[in-house]
Amino acid sequence: AQKITQTQPGMFVQEKEAVTLDCTYDTSDPSYGLFWYKQPSSGEMIFLIYQGSYDQQNATEGRYSLNFQKARKSANLVISASQLGDSAMYFCAMREANSGGSNYKLTFGKGTLLTVNP
Amino acid sequence: DAGVTQSPTHLIKTRGQQVTLRCSPKSGHDTVSWYQQALGQGPQFIFQYYEEEERQRGNFPDRFSGHQFPNYSSELNVNALLLGDSALYLCASSLWESGFFSSYNEQFFGPGTRLTVL
């Protein structure tokens, strides 16, 4: 089974509107962390937001917020007030405590290509 | 303060050749991870180095090997190149944690090396 599933290959949003990018995950480990990264066409992975499995509140970072629903194993990224510069690939990723001792092995989804229209 | 740097930016090789990619971690970081990102896919974990030792390895053949130097920089070597090795190779640096904690431990990615195998 896929550990990280991103079901939206592509999404379109109008400038200044909000958009939600979906991510579901699969783990039996009670201790894990969830990440969202942005990858522009240049290729560099840019960290956006992090949610730990024990965090009581949903993470927020500026225009980014993470809608964390633990029971449903979903960690959707919400981008408010979209900007043209938000057009990029977005990846959801997870690290698990029992990932063989590696403390920073990330498992990525296949990504969602977001296009912001003027 | 320089972030993660990688060299070269682009590389073209032919099947059967060998290649070496280089990574310098962000100042203060001691752990380097390597990822392979094929076109249209999310990054896949290759291996991780800490204290000049390979700490964890993903599902990659022995043709992929690495090294970490005392200054924490790292090399990724790929022998007997195949067409399927064409990808963006990403290096990420972080601080080693002795145990897993659900709180965020920053990990920064470099801009990547784009390898084309003809």
C-alpha cells in the first residue's frame, strides 16, 4: 500500500482564492511527522509546513495551514489568498519513528501540480 | 550563511559509465540524505550518512554508493549507469537526532543535480 497518497495530479485556482491540496497517509506507527514541500520548476524542495502526530493543534505558517485529521489519516494543505508565485509542484511527505533507525527518512507522495491563474 | 549546495547542476553520461555527485550541507548540519526524483514522481530515499557512516538505505542496488567526509560533505556514486538512472538527485541536510521526536527538526534540500543517461 502507498504510504502517502496525493489523489490530485493537477489543481487550478484563481489568484487570491484559497485552495486545498489533499494528502492521505498510511502508517501503524503512533509517532510520525507530516510535511509539505513546494517544488518550483527550478527543482529545489522548499519546506512549507510540518505537523507532528502528537500536535494538538493544526499547524499554520503564514498563508499555509495544515488540516490534520488524524482518525482519517489525512493532512491536507490549505493555501489562502493564492499568488501567481504559488504555481509549482506540491509534495506531501512523512517520516516515521520506526523507519529502521533513520531519523530523517522521508516518504513522499507523487505530488500535485498547482496552477494559479491571474 | 550558505544553504545546501550541490554540484554539478547538470550532467550527461552514457550507459555503463560512472558518476559522482557532490553535496555540502547547511552550516551546522551533520547528516546528509540523498534522494532520487524521476520525472513526474516524488523523491525516493537512497541513503543517509552520519558520522561518515551509512545509517540507512532505501531500496536501491549496490551500484549506488556514497561517502561522507569529516567536514560533513557527501558524495553519491553511481556505477554502471542505466537509462533508468536519469533523474534529479537531491541532497538534504539535517541534524542527527539520537531518538525520534515528533517535533520538527529542520531539513533543507539542495537545488539538485539533474543527471541524464543516454
